[in-house]
Amino acid sequence: MVKRDLSLYIKNLMPENGRNSDPDKPVSMWKELDRLRGYSEKTMVCIFKTTGCAWYNFSACSMCGYFNDISPEIKDENLMKQIDLLYDSLNDASVLKIFTSGSFLDPQEVSPRVRDYFFQRVSGKVDKILVESRTEYIRKDILESIKKYKIPLRIAIGLESADDYIMKYSVNKGSTLKKFMDAATLIKNEGLELRTYLLFKPPFISEKTAIEDILKSIDIVSPYSDDISINPMNIQRNTLVEKLWKKGLYRPPRMYSLAKILLNVDHNKTQVLSYPTGGGKERGVHDEKFDSKLLDLIVTSSLTQNFDDLQKYFNSLDLSEYNYNIELEDRLLFQSDYSLLVKRLSSSSIFY
Ligand code: SF4
């Protein structure tokens, strides 16, 4: 389940101390569109500052830099003040997405006392909530304690890939497909909903393999999931992926590939969506040239679940260079970012 030397290497890249910021304030809050109730609507998002993911005690996932936002000093009282601030900012938002830099359901990270405070505070004010959790905290007793508030709940699990080999050697997830399936079954049996996150293009696999992995994973997890969110790699600070990328040994996925995935999915089986973070940017999903229309279409079709306009636009594109690059990358040992390599080399002293 875990590759020890990879895990320890990733651990060494993590900074010693969390950020020294106000423990009474969430990391951030904003409103965005999502479709947690089956249609696109304004949704409040809040990232609570916590002590972080339990997995950080041993390592971290290869792409995860959320530890940059944690604070080891956070106590129940701090989290309660953060909850109050969220409550005061809700205004007309009745759908809520709660992120922590770990698992909302981990009792060490968010104690049962704080969890109860949160649900009591928002009860009667919001109609739908999404929280994230690793599989180990999706336990019957925890789910039962939340269900009593009678607020429709969707739990998001970062499976990343349904392939245990990729989870172990590329993502360093410290989990397995079996654990995901057990947690997903429990969620379903408890009458709750599940959003499954898949990571598009973890390190050490080509983009072509990554596309195949996502499509295969969607087939496997569809029966368990109310929706599936494809998260294309977004390079975060102090991570293994950033280390590879800075050396020119990793390239984030292309937006053409993301569109291709969305257009190759059977949308009758489950809802598949993608709201790329850092879309079009160097650290996020991007093509050689930024195509804002393609990004807009990916987001709007994800929100509406109508992919006709995306399909029409995609058909009009000349993909010959893209296809060439994808095939070439598939034959290489590393998924080099050539533009970045050339940029770095041309500004380095070896040419002088
Ligand atoms: S389980 Fe989630 S929060 Fe924890 S290290 Fe992995 S991606 Fe980060």
C-alpha cells in the first residue's frame, strides 16, 4: 500500500512549520458555481485552517501542498471562531463546500465537539453540504452522528485513480481501491452522497496513460459515485510534483486531453465534471497556446452537463501537433516539459 522510500522522500520536502497566520480565520472563503443539487448554483466554499491531514505525520500525496496552509496550534476554540466567521459570510448561499487541509471527518483534525458546533450553527441556514474525507474516517458512528442534523450531505473522497499501482507509486496515497469501495458502500447504505475525485496525470506516467487511467477509473467508480470530479494536476509548492516540474521532468496535462476525456465519458452512467484550478497557467492544465474558449466550455459543460458545444468546438480544432506530442511523450521515460526546459536552460549559466 505504501512505498516507504518514496513516502519518506516526499516527507522531507515538506516545510517543518505550518504557516504562522491568524488561527481564528479560515484559510479562505469565496463563492463559486457548482451543481451539488443537480443544477448550477452559487455555492459557498470555505477552507478551514486545521492541524492538517493525518497522512502528513508520515508523508503526503505527491501532488498535495495543502500542508502549506495548516497550523499545528489550532484548538477547538479557534475552529469555532472560524465557523462563526463562515456563518456571518453566508448571506444568501444555501449550499456549502467545506475543505480542510485534510479530512473534515477525522476526529483528531475536527473534533466531534467542533463538528457538532458546525452542524448546529448551519442547521436551518443551508440545504446542502459537501465535506471531504480520507476513507479511514468514513465510519458508521461518524456518519450517524452527522445524519441526525438532517442536512443533505455529499462526501468527497480523493481516490485519484482506481489503479492501486498508480496510487502507490505515482500518488503515494496510502490507500487502495478496496478501501474506497468499502467507504463508498457505507456512504450509500447510510443514504448519503459521494463525489469522487480523480487526479488527472499524476507523475511518472505519460499523458496518454493518464487519459486511459481516468477513463478506466470512471468506469469502475461510476456505480458508487453521485458525481466524479476530474482534477487535472495543479502544481503546488513543496511537493514532489513541483520538484520534478522545476527540473523540467514533469509537464502538467493539456487542456485538449481534459476535453477529450469529458467527451469520451458515458454521461448517462454518472455526472462527470471538471473545474480546473490554474487552467491555462504554467502550473495547471494548459496547452502550448492558451485557449480561453476551451476552458470556458469545459467549465460550463461541467456545470450544465451538456457537452454539445464543447464537442462542436473540439471538432473544429487542429489537433495534429497535440497528437504528435502525446505520442512522443508516451515513448519517453520522463514526461518532460520541453518549453520549460528550454526556458530554464537558456537562462542558465551553462551557455556562458
Ligand atoms: S489525503 Fe488529501 S490532504 Fe492528505 S496528503 Fe493526500 S491529498 Fe493531501
